[in-house]
Amino acid sequence: MVLGAPGLRVLNADASRLEVWGDPISHSRSPQLHAAAYGALGLDWTYGRRRVNETEFAGELAGLDDRWRGLSLTMPLKGAAFAATRTRDRPAELTGAVNTLLRGSDGPRGFNTDVGGIVRSLAEQGVTAVGGARLVGAGATATSALVALAEMGARSVDVVARRPAAVRPLAALGTRLGIEVTATPFEASALHDVPVTIATLPGDAPVTDAVAHALARSGGLLLDVVYGHWPTVLAAAWERADRPAVSGLGMLLHQALLQVRIFATGDAGTPLAAEDDVLAAMREALARPLT
């Protein structure tokens, strides 16, 4: 270890290259967030973006030299990154998804910071514990959302999905986590009240006004993981129902902060030196237009 900014001990400071990979990737805000963080930390690191699909991933990863510190991974690479890592943190093991890859002499290590990003985003809205909640959508992000809700104490989670079969893997994971997962048809009109709804649908997913209204009426706070198509149909319904709704920008911000911790210290649980200043710089970067 060597010192970076005052009070910050940085792993392997000679490795200074980082990127976010995915397909598509031009929409990613990660370069802005990470550049702001490393500037605040006084670290002369580079962070770019690269379009990489699943078939290209293994070859691109093998081509990285010792200058490379790690990668952020977005869709559709989180499963491929999981398979490529030698060790993984608990959220990654539970979800089968790695969105952060840290290179090292003992092989690549994998992390899932989406889980912590959801927990920290909800905490900013004053929600630090829940007994029950609702998920809308049953895709890959819903898995991270379920693990996040487990960390917040949830014991029951209702999953609203178009295909009941898609909920089965979530139900199996819920059993491991001590959560009762139930499936509700997408067009259901009678829904019980929950304090929190996490929507994991793509921004352009078709949702009828009737479905959106039913979900908003009983859904408590909405965290919609979408941030590029805002407001979503669901967010608009929450607004009409005079219910609070937040986009996925908070989740994006906090999962990125946890990635910065990992890239700098090797541990998502180790706070950075002057972390409040780092987070403020990242928020300011997020408020600027995409570059």
C-alpha cells in the first residue's frame, strides 16, 4: 500500500486504468462519477468506457496488462464477470452478478455494489428498515433489489411480473434469505399496501395507466431504478397519486461510491478519506449533462 490523498491508503497505486464495459455503453454516467471521485482523492487515474458484449468479454479481459486496476460492468456482462472472478463478496454470490471487478496477483475479485447502492439510496429517503415491500419486474436487477431488501430486514416481498415463471428464481433466493416471495400478475388491480416499491423494469417497458395507478395507490415510496427515461410511467402515476418517487440516480451514485472504495482500498466496507467531500464531488458531476 502507498498513500494517495492525505489519510487514504491505496492498494497498488501503479495500476491506474479503469473502465466501464457493457453493450450499449454510450449512456453510462460512470466515467463522470469516477473521474470526480478520483479528482477529489488526488489520484491520477483514468476511467473510460468500452462497448463489449458477452462473446467479446473473455478476450478483452485477457488482453488487459498490469496497468489495469479494474472494471465496472453493466448489462449484459454481470454474469460473465461473475464467472471470470476467482473470489466474490456475499452480494455477488447471492445474485450471481458482478458489477465490479478488481484485478490482483491472486486473480480477479468480484463484487456486487448494486445491492449496497439500493440500500444507501433508500436510506437517503429515510427508509432504513422494512418488513415487507414490492418489486415490479423479475429480471436481473430484481435479484439485487431482493438482497437489498433482505439486508433491510424484509420478511415478505411481493413481485409483480408479467410471467409468473420468472418469479421462481426470486422465490428460491427468498427462501435462502428468509423472505417469503409471492408472485402477483401484472394486471392485478387489488394490491395490499407496502411501504416501499422498487421498480426494475426498463425505461421503455409498456405499463398501462390502470396498472400504474393500482401500483401507485398501494405502493408507498417508489424507487425506480431507471434514470435515463424520467419520469417513467410509474413515476408519473406516483406523482398523480401524491406519493413520493425517486429515480435510479441515487442508486447509481451510491453503487459508484462503493466501487471507488473497492478500487482504492480493496474493500467496499472501508470508508474513504474525506468521503463526504468525495460524495459531494460525485453528486455535482451527476448534475452535469452526460459527456
